[in-house]
Amino acid sequence: MAAVEEEAGLAGFLLRGILLFAVAGGSVWCNSVERKIYIPLNRTATCVRLLNATHQIGCQSSMNGDTGVIHVVEEEADLKWVLEEGPHAPYVVLLDGELFTGELMQRLKGSSRISGLAVAIAKPIPSKGFSPGLKCPNDGFGVYNGSYGPEFAHCNVTAWNLLGSGLSYQDFGFPIFLLQDQKETEVIKEYYKKHNRPEGGLPPEYPLCAMQLSSHMHAVTSTVTCMRRSAIQSTFSLNPEVVCDPLTDFNVWSSVKPINGSEKPPPDSVVMAAARIDSHSFFWNVAPGAESAVGSFVALLAAAEAIHKAPEAQALPRNILFAFFQGETFDYIGSSRMVYDMQNGKFPINLDNIHSFLEISQVALRNGSDLWMHTDPVSQRNHSLQSAVQAMVGTLKNASGSTSLSLREIGLTQPLPPSSFQRFLRGRPIPGVVLADHQTTFHNRYFQSIYDTAENIRLQYPEGLTPEEELNHVTDLAKSLAEVSTVVARALFLLAGGSNDSALAVEADPETVTRLLYGFLVKANNSWFQAIVKPEVQPYLGDDPLQYYIAVSSPVNTTLVVQAVLVNLTGTRMNESITKEQCQNLGRGAQADLYEYYWAQGPLSSSNASSSSSSSGKRSPWCVRSGVALSVASSPAFELEDWASQEFSTWTESRWKELHARIFLVASKQLEMVTLSVGILILLLSFGATYFINAKADLLFGDAGGVAY
Ligand SMILES: *[C@@H]1O[C@H](CO)[C@@H](O)[C@H](O)[C@H]1NC(C)=O
Ligand SMILES: *[C@@H]1O[C@H](CO)[C@@H](O)[C@H](O)[C@H]1NC(C)=O
Ligand SMILES: *[C@@H]1O[C@H](CO)[C@@H](O)[C@H](O)[C@H]1NC(C)=O
Ligand SMILES: *[C@@H]1O[C@H](CO)[C@@H](O)[C@H](O)[C@H]1NC(C)=O
Ligand SMILES: *[C@@H]1O[C@H](CO)[C@@H](O)[C@H](O)[C@H]1NC(C)=O
Ligand SMILES: *[C@@H]1O[C@H](CO)[C@@H](O)[C@H](O)[C@H]1NC(C)=O
Ligand SMILES: *[C@@H]1O[C@H](CO)[C@@H](O)[C@H](O)[C@H]1NC(C)=O
Ligand SMILES: *[C@@H]1O[C@H](CO)[C@@H](O)[C@H](O)[C@H]1NC(C)=O
Ligand SMILES: *[C@@H]1O[C@H](CO)[C@@H](O)[C@H](O)[C@H]1NC(C)=O
């Protein structure tokens, strides 16, 4: 009997083999069908999941992506079909950018008939403004709280970002994609018109056009949950499965006079000048940040150049430190880390060295000549600090004397706007001023959104210029920002102890400002940026505008480019005959405590034609000595493994396997049912056949069994 069973097993095995073949053949067939009917969407951005100590925000799809019949919503009335009438739920809504608002999203969020959302980017930018950020950005992580100016906490006095809908900070249960290319949106709309559009209130006939959105996220609940899981896994497993990563990058900083990092305690008194270099939007890695970041740090870069060019700069009684903070959008990652490092002796200077603090906040959208000086009312309750702040305010006014800007004071009834300076105030009362184009609510109507672009700050070029001509064309915006830079540079010069006469000679260069604006907002892959970066950084220069999201794989493009620019604007070129190796060795030599050495790849040589036909061309590189350095911009919460921290940023980004969107035609439900039934029938038949063969095995294979013995 045992033998017989064996034989039957063999027959079953053969049968299963045949079935397997059939199934495999079927899936090959399916794949070829897939190739014919799926149309991938190539220019999309995705809303992903971010987590903090207590919440998850953002979006995700189910494991294999979410699918729905496409319905185009061009006005609010079109929603009725999706939410109530249409018989083909679930739907993927293709929403016109103008309609992507907080109220409409609340309606979609509450419906089980929605499986996903594709937002078509609005062109021109929506006139009524759009900000998915919070009305009170970074609330709870600045200086104001229950014990420090409680009357100013939670933006009680001023809602800085009045248009903020908070969309970026909500949790959506369905995937949301941005369609960045109008041509692709048109393709989808064509399909919709052909197949899906209800005619005269009647539902359309199959086949229908559907969209599949895949953005499954691995991390859930909160940073505490996902970091704890990673930590446990890494103690027990060689290949820990990480599901989320802290938002991390680098701050860029430099000082006018070199600071010897090994010397303790540091001797200098330092004037700090700061700006942020990051922003955010609802979608991953889309953060144009023109007004919220670029205008500010470009103004500070140009001010740094102006000071370094002044002959007296090295002889100033106080040093000046320029800081460009990363990750400020996410509860002040960069500045909180620098303060933490200063307090723990891990930064070349400490908090007590800081004489005064000048921050450039949003400054590119000025109303006429007004620039507002924001100060902290709480620390000014101490008279000695108040007189220091007032002296600073006087210095700034003095510095603006011969320019067309008028620097305006704000009374003691209003707190500081969201600013890196607040993190320094948390550490120690320091006299400081935050410069901004707004007195109360932001002038920026697109704060932390996809529309905070060059268009928002009215960066315009005449028609018909080549990229090279645009790079060097001095725009009105550049002239107006250069004035801010000049005031900032002169004020810093005076604060550092410079004389009135020599301060007057300090002037920012509008040509530098215009090239910076072009490089950071229009095209990073321009001849100037190409010349000043290291060869390794060249691939980071794309033809599209740079994005200012901090991300988790550091350093990001922006950090590297800001570093290269600061090196170029504040550094000193070394002797032409120095080679790359010598340049690197200098960085390890006797003056390594004081300077950094940067190998710039240089411009394309003009005598290019004679060299080989290689397309990369020949460059004439050089070595630059500067005081520019990077410092870690990672929240101390992760250093301390305090993932529930209330004091430091706890933002992490979930990991995912894939992000993609595609459209395809679906056959009718009946046809799908037929396909399914046939499948089930075949399955049942094969069970039957197996049973039959098993049962009659002794008959079928009986003889063979006999022979075997
Ligand atoms: C985490 O983010 C959510 C959404 O913005 C917010 O309500 C919550 O207060 C944050 N938690 C902490 C600890 O900051
Ligand atoms: C995306 O690219 C693929 C391959 O180049 C192309 O077949 C497809 O049509 C593109 N998608 C759209 C929506 O244009
Ligand atoms: C920096 O300071 C350290 C400690 O005081 C000293 O040994 C070193 O020579 C200094 N470096 C330079 C370049 O002055
Ligand atoms: C005011 O600030 C100064 C310097 O920071 C400090 O020495 C002094 O004790 C403070 N005065 C009061 C009343 O807190
Ligand atoms: C610099 O100019 C300001 C304003 O004109 C004046 O108050 C101050 O005394 C001057 N300082 C010096 C050292 O001349
Ligand atoms: C940048 O421009 C150069 C030509 O100027 C080109 O060779 C290179 O491919 C471009 N890089 C990117 C990332 O587009
Ligand atoms: C940033 O750098 C990456 C990696 O080199 C590159 O692929 C990407 O195009 C760059 N992004 C932008 C916006 O320039
Ligand atoms: C900065 O870049 C310009 C233009 O590429 C170059 O002429 C200049 O020498 C550079 N300066 C430094 C200090 O690298
Ligand atoms: C550069 O270095 C070469 C060789 O070391 C030397 O002859 C030349 O004088 C140096 N040039 C300058 C400007 O220092």
C-alpha cells in the first residue's frame, strides 16, 4: 500500500506541475497585458508619512496600492458625483489645484467612497493664497511657553501664518499625489472625457479609466513606537528592519576671523547672524521655499561677502559668525542642535561668547521701504538687556541711514515671530533682533507650500535671454534684496565694533544677489555653481529649481551648494600651482584647526577645442581656504534617545518600498466576475481531477506498482 500511495503522490505531483505551468503561463500573459494597458505617471510627487513624539501625519496607500475609477473635479459641484451619486465607487479624484483647500479635504476625508487623490498643480499660482502649514508654526518649541511669557504662547497675540490650513499636519488614510506636469494631467483628462464622464447625469459605461496610487508606509503611530522598534531589533538582529529615520542634515557656518576649535575656553566675543535654509510643502521633496527660506539666506550670503571684502574686517574687535540652519521647519532641528552643542562644549564657541544675534527672516516681499525689527519683550523686562536690545535697534537704524530702507520698531506688546533666535533665547538671554518684511501676519501667502516659488517673490526676467544671460541679469528683486544685505552687513560691522566711516564703505553686490537667486530658485546647474563646487558635488546640480526639504539622506543638495557658495564668497584662493592632493593635505596640516580647504572644480577652459572630444570638457580648478564648516543638524532628542521629548524636535520620516502612480482601463464588473468564476471553476476541476487520480491510483498505476516489486 505504501508503494501505491507513493505512486499516487507522484501522479499528484505531476498534475500539480501541469497546473503550475498553466498558472505561470497565465501570469506571463497578464504581464504582457500589463505592458499594453498601464500608463505610468512620470512626473508626480507624493505625500508621505512623517511622525513626531505623539502623532503620525501625511498619507499612505494600502500595501499594493489603492485603485479607483477616475473622476475629475474642476468645481465643487463635481464632488457630488464622487461623494453621493456615482455608482462606481471607490473613486480616485483628480482635483484642480485651486480646489485643494482645508475645507474640501475635510469632506473627502470623511468619505469611504474615496480611494485616493491626485492634485493637479495650479498655474498660475492660486490668487487666494494657499498654505498647508500651521497658523502657529513650531508652536511649543520656541521660547514662549507656560513659564516664559505665557501671554505670548501659542501665537495668542499674532497668528503668524493666518492662511495656514494645517493640511500638512493631518493624517490621511488614502494616498495623495501631486501631478507636476500639465501634459500628464491633460492625458488623464482625455481618458476621463473618453471613458468616465457622466453624460446627462447617467453613469458612464465600462470600460472605465482607473488610477492606481502606491505609497505604502512602513512606520505607524509615532516616533516613539518606530524608534523603539528599531532599537530593540538592532540589539537582537544583525539586519535590523528600520521603519523610520530621523530628519537629519547639516548646518553651514563660518566666521570672519578663524576660530581655533581646540582652544578652551574660546576667547572671542561673537556677533551671530543667522538664516534658515529649509522649508516644506505637503509633498515629499517639494519645498521651493522662495520667500520662507531662499530670500533670507541669499540676503545673508551676500552680506557675508560684503563683510569679507571690507579691508578692516580682520581687525574688528569682535568676531562675526554666520549660521545657516537646516531643519528649522521641523521644530528647529538645526538651531536647537547648535545650542545643545554649545552648551556641551561640542562647538568652537559657547553661548556666553554670543554678544548679539541678528536673524534674517522672510524679507523678499517688502511693502515699499519698510523692514521690521522684531524683538523679544520678555527678556527686555531686564533693564540691562533692554538697553542692549535698544542699542542694537539703534545700530540697525544707523546702518540703514544712507539706504532707501526704513527700519521700523515694534512695541513690547508683540512676541518674536517663529525664528531660530528663540532657541538661543531658551539657552540664555541674548540681545537680538529678527528682521522681516511683515509687522504682524506673514506677507507670504504661500508659506510652506508648493507655490512658494520664484513667481511668489516676483523674480522675473525679460523675454528671450539665454540661461547665461539670465544668470547675470540684475533683476529688481536682486536690487531690493541687495539693499537688505547692505543694511545687515553694515549693522554686523558696527555691532562687531567697526567705525561709522568704514561701515559706510561696506556694500552688498547686486550681481552676487542676482546670481544667487538664479542659482537657488531657477537653475542650480549654471556655469557659476558648476565652477565653485567640488567635482563630487556636480551631480547635485539639477536643471530644475532646488528643493529645500531637509530629508533623511544627508547632506542634501542645498546644504552642499550653500557650503560651496559661502566658501566662494568668503574664502581666499590659494596659489594657482597647488594641486588637488596638496589642497587636501593642507586640510590636515598645521592650520587645520583654523581653516577648511575646498577644491573647486573651476570653469570650463576656453581652450577646450584642442583637447579630446570628451563631452565633460576640461576645467581649471583651484583651492580655496575658508572658515566655512558643517555642523550636524540632528535633533538632540535622538542623541539622548529621548524619543518622547517635549523640548527637542522628534520628527522622523517613514520608510517605504515604492512610490508610483499609473492609469489603466478596467473592464466591466461582469467581465471581472466571469474571469473570477472561470478561475474558480478551473480550481475546482483540478481538485476533482486530483481526487479522482488519488482514488483510482491503484487502477491507474497498479501495474507499474507491481513491476516495481
Ligand atoms: C505632533 O504633531 C501633531 C500634529 O501637528 C501635534 O498636534 C502634536 O502636538 C505634536 N506632538 C508633539 C509632542 O509636538
Ligand atoms: C511616462 O513615460 C512612459 C515611458 O516613457 C510613457 O510611455 C508614458 O506615456 C508616460 N506617461 C504619461 C502620462 O505621459
Ligand atoms: C589652537 O589651539 C590649540 C590649543 O590651545 C593649540 O595647541 C594650537 O596650536 C592652536 N592652533 C593654531 C593654528 O593656532
Ligand atoms: C539682567 O541681566 C543681566 C545680564 O544678563 C544680569 O547680570 C542681571 O542679573 C539681570 N537682572 C535681573 C534683575 O534679572
Ligand atoms: C556713528 O553714527 C551714529 C549715528 O549717526 C552716532 O550716534 C554715533 O555716535 C557715531 N559713532 C561714532 C563712533 O562716531
Ligand atoms: C548640467 O549641465 C551640464 C552642461 O552644462 C550637463 O553636461 C549636465 O548633464 C547637467 N547636469 C544635470 C544633472 O542635468
Ligand atoms: C539633487 O541631487 C541628486 C543626487 O545627485 C540629483 O539626482 C537631483 O537631481 C538633485 N536635485 C535637484 C533638485 O537638483
Ligand atoms: C569665486 O567664483 C568666481 C567665479 O567663478 C571666481 O572668479 C573667484 O575666484 C572665486 N573666488 C573664490 C574665493 O573661490
Ligand atoms: C605660487 O607658487 C609658486 C611655486 O611654489 C611660486 O613660484 C609663486 O611665486 C607662487 N605665486 C604666488 C602668487 O604666491
